[in-house]
Amino acid sequence: MTLWLCLRFEKLSLQSLSLEEDIPIAIFQDQLIISMNYCAFFSGIKIGLLVEEAQELNSNLQLLKRNKSAEKKCLEKLCLWAYSITPKLNIWHDSLRLEIGTCLKIFGGLNSLLSKVDKEITNIGYDVRYGIAPNAAACWLVSHGEKKFNVALSSNLKECISPLPLNLLSEFSSTTKKLSVTGLTTFGDIIRIPNKALKIRFDERFVEFLEYVLGQRKELFNNYYPKDTFLEQYRFSYGVQNKKEIIPAIEYLLESFNIFLTKMQVCTNEICWLFHSIDGYVEELTINSASCFANYKTWRRLTLIKLENQTFKTTVEGLFLQCQDLTPISFRNFDFLYQSEPQEPKEDLLDQLRNRLHSKNIRRLGCCDEHVPEHAVYTADDDCGLLSDIKNEFNERPFWLLPEPQPLKYYEKKLYWKDELNLISGPERIEDNWWSKPISRDYYIAKNLHGNHYWVFRNRRTRRWYIQGIFS
Amino acid sequence: MNKKLQEIINRPDTWIAKEHPNNLSISRNEFLQGKSLSTGFTSIDDVLHLNGWPLGASIEIFEPIHTNGSMNLLLPAMKHLNRQNRWQVFIAPPYIPYAPMLLSKGIDIKKILLIHPKNKEELLWTTEQTLRSTTCSTVFSWFDSKQYRYSELKRLQLAAAEGDMLSILFRDDKTKNTQAPSVLRLLISNHRRVTVLKQRGGKQDITIQLTDEENSSTQLKISKREKDRSKLSLIENHYIVENSKI
């Protein structure tokens, strides 16, 4: 069974700009009031008043010009929220249309679903009217009924839409004007006329729409698909240079980002902050995480760590949060039988360090199956390709390896490295790399006067002495 | 016993006059179990207050610059803590640890992190962050010969006290006379010559000369206190049995 739910946000033009109820606010378009909050309504302001008249009624009235792009963004955000209810939905005028017939069982029936939706929408802070009908076109019309929840089934659909005025259809304004001249002002008036007669006299698209509403023709539905990237902005109403003042904006955008990730069931290991200054200059701050499971807390902590070192050349006017590399969440299984104590993920420390220090300063240790000591050890900034399972039988080996062998002083048949060295063990011959740059060394353990032990070698080709390691 | 008094007695930094196991309350023994880790050298364990490296406290090791010979003392503890799935962090190490040697000792080098801070501020920040993180089992931090304020070292001591890791700050022996809040301060003056400069709750100004024969055992020995505790529990069990007979 297909069943459609329309969520019509009757105060979208107002609530997309402000959810404030304590001060009187009204929205105007073409010098006419089109929406107002309760505070403004109780001071006598009504839809259709001129801006000057409204100001006379309430001198404290805050007037905002209608912003269609804010309304669109608002509906897109609501779509993201509604995407967790059903994957089949779209934006229509000031409404969202959701196909709910296929998901009623999941939510435990229509009443349970409506109560969940209403509770969540109220929490967000929007005023909404509901329309339920067998098709998408009709549910929007039904939402214009007198009640908050308006339900029309196939049996009583005509009855429900009959009293509604035709001028609701703003996209067919020329047709509805013609009809009103002939005395046809409601849907009830039109439904009674045969389709053939309507098609001859009026716009074909208008007749098609009527057929969609009455279920006589199947509507081609443009489904909403969430974007595969995230970009949201926060505009400061004044220039900001103090980092502390930026933190609330960061938190606001991260909250929104977190909702996006949850709803989309995606994750990322990189986000990018763009700081827009008044003169158009943009400063970028990229935050990386070793784990794809980073959440709000982690992103906030990493951002604040990196923000400490950030300096702004001019005042910041707007903040953008951008994320382009999103990957679907891979689910992890938890052990039912053994519940280990929750522990901070190991990657968290890496993230913290990499975002404060440069990632090249954080190294992992690797080992190669090589004879030449300096070739056997290497460091990398991540563990990709690091080898650590090489098992060799060793003679005595030092704890520390010098990055490069350092030459020893050889004077009167004695070796010196800060102090005099005496050879106590060796030699152990290491020869390798004969195919390119042959290496032939005799390694010894040397001891200084304080008893400290060193790993030294004599290059058999150059006959020079070097120190390469320090024993603990 | 009064609960608050017991809490004070339980603190690892509370000094108890006689260290005979019978004089220690059971709860203190239980509390202190796991707060220290045997060094792997009996002669060092014997002089340390908790019979091993104190965990969750900052330890300072002073040695002449460029000597860097003290890691041998820490290898047994490092190996023991390497079993945990946590990082072993080297902050500003003087050289690169020789990976084949660590592998031959059974240390998983994938758990080792080498961090190279650029300056003093970064060194202190990194050390503090790693000490505060629960993802590290061992933190080795090499300080240069610059002056470090008492308050800076106190921050590190407080950070270390929040966790249960082995925290070692390596410092130049020229700075050994400066004040510091560390629980334990050791000086390594010559090869395998260890002097206890300061130890909270224990004896100090003791010098131990490890012989070349005294190498750390592969398996860490059970610390003396743990042995005492097991003896104590045996006595208690015996006492309970005797009472039940009556």
C-alpha cells in the first residue's frame, strides 16, 4: 500500500531565518507581510499588511526580508533528517513529501510514526501541518485542511480536497485566474467537470496535475538523494579575531556534521575548515584522523588542538566546514561473551599528536631483513608496510643505532669517541651489497673508561673506524 | 579503621615506619599491588620503596649526556609492558632504537612510537598528552639540558599520577641538583652504577653497582611485597582455619 505524508512548514519563511519567539519578528516580500511569529501576531500584525502599517502597530517589530535560499537550505536539512524515516521523499514548495506506506511496519503503525515525527519536528522548533493521502500530489493539498493532522483515503479523497481553493496552485496562477472568472474557485468545482472538457479549454499541465491528485495518472517522482559531500557555513554578524569566539561556531557546525554522518551512515578521516575574512581572504585548516570512526568529541578536540597554532591575518567573517571524502561505515562486531573495559582507541593519541606536531615528527619503527645495520632499521609516519616479524639469531646488538656511522679518531693505535675506547669483543664480519656498492666491515664492541659499551666497526676497504651503536 | 585514614595509608607516597609485612594493613598491600613493576634486577628492587618501578608516577633518570646507557635497566619492564595493547612512546630519543635488537628480546616494535618535538614547549606538551592518554603503557621522554621549572615538572607528575604507566624522564646529570616533584630520582654515573637520589617513602643516597653477571631475568620476578603479601594471606588463612576449629 502506498501512503504519502506531507509535512508542510507553514512558517518556513520565518522559521528558516529565526526561531525566536520572545521578540516580534515579521517577514516581508514586495513590501507585504507574509509571515510573523506569535509575539508579532499578538500585537495585531497580520498577513497582507503593508510594512509601514505593521511598523505603526508595533514599533519594536523586527522586519526580515524573505530569503528563499535560506528556506531551501532549511528544507534540505529537514530532508536529511527525514531520510532516516524513508528513502523515498522530496521537497515540494514549502513541504516535504514522504512515502510512508512501505515503512509503517518498522515504526509500529501510522499513529506511532506520526507521534515520532511530530515529537522530533517540535524539538527542532518548526510549526508543521500534516497531510496524509494515497498519492504525493494529493497529500500536499490535504495538508491545507483545517486540522493539524489531515487524513484522506482513496474513498474520501474527493470529499477532502473539494473545499480547498484553487489559488493554492501558485504555479498555475494564470489558469486559476481564468477559472475564478468563470466562477470556478475550489477543487470541488473543477472535479465535477469532465477531464476532456478541461483539456480543451485549459492548460494541459494543469489537467495532468488534477489527474495526479485523483490517482488517475501516476506521477513521475523526483526523489531526493543526499549529497555525497558535506558543506555548511556559519556567518558571524561581526568580524571575529579572538579564537574563543570561533569555538561556538565550530561546535555548531560539528553538531550538524555529526548528524549528517549518522543519517548517511558514512564516516571520514579528514575535514576541512575554511575561515573567510572580510576582504575575501580564505584560510584553510585541515584536520586528519587516523581512525575513520572519529566522532564529534574527537573532531572538536583535534580542531581545537590545531586551532591553537593558527593565526588569522584579518578578522574572520564566515566559517565553512567541508568534507569531501566520505566512505560508508563498515560495521564492527562486538563480543557478547567477553566484555572488555571500554578503552580509548589507540589512534586517538596519534590524531592528537599529528594535529599538533607535524605528522613527519611522529614515526613508527620498522625492520628489514638486511645484514647491514643501517639498512635493517627504518622509520615511517604510518604502519603501512612496516615489518616487524623478522626473526634472526643475533650476536650482541646495541640498543641505540646512530642515524649514520660517525668516524672515530684513530691516534697512536688507539680509538677515541669523546673518550678513549678499548676493543673488548670481536670482530664480527658483515659483508653485503656486493652487486652494487660492496660493504665489508669488521664489527667490535668497544668500552670506554667509564665502562660504557659501543658498537664500532672498521671499514675493510677504507681502513677507517666508525661508531654505529650504543649499548645500554 | 577510619576510612579517611585508610585512604591516606593506601597512598603509595605515604611512608610507613616499618616495612615488615605484618605491619602493613591488608588493604594497603592490596592497593599497592599493581602500583609497581619489578625492574628485573633484584639488587635494585631491594632498595626501591615499592620493590620495583613505581607506576603512575614520574621517575627521573640522570645520566651524563651522550651516554644513554640506562635503557638496559628498563628493558625488562619495557618487555613486560609490551604485552599490553598500548603504545610505548619514545619522546625526543637521542638515537633510533635498533629494531632487530628489540625483536630479538621479544618486543613488538609495532607498539613503539617515536616522537620528535621541535622545541621545549612541544616536548612538554607531548609528554603531558602521552601521560594523560590511557593508550600508553610506557613513556620515555628525553629532556635536554635546558632549565625546566618546578611547575612544568609538577604538571607532568600530576599527569602521570592519573594513569598507570611507566613514566621515565631522562635528564642531563648536570641538572640533578634542581628541585623536582618526581617520586623517584636515579643517577647513573658510570656503567651499571645506579644511585638513588630521591625516593618518596623510601631510603635515598644508596648506590648500587650492578655486576656484568647480574643480568635481568627474562621473566620478571615477583616483587618482594607481592611475596610478603602471599605469605600474609597464608597466615590469615591459617588463622581463619584455626578459629573455625575453635
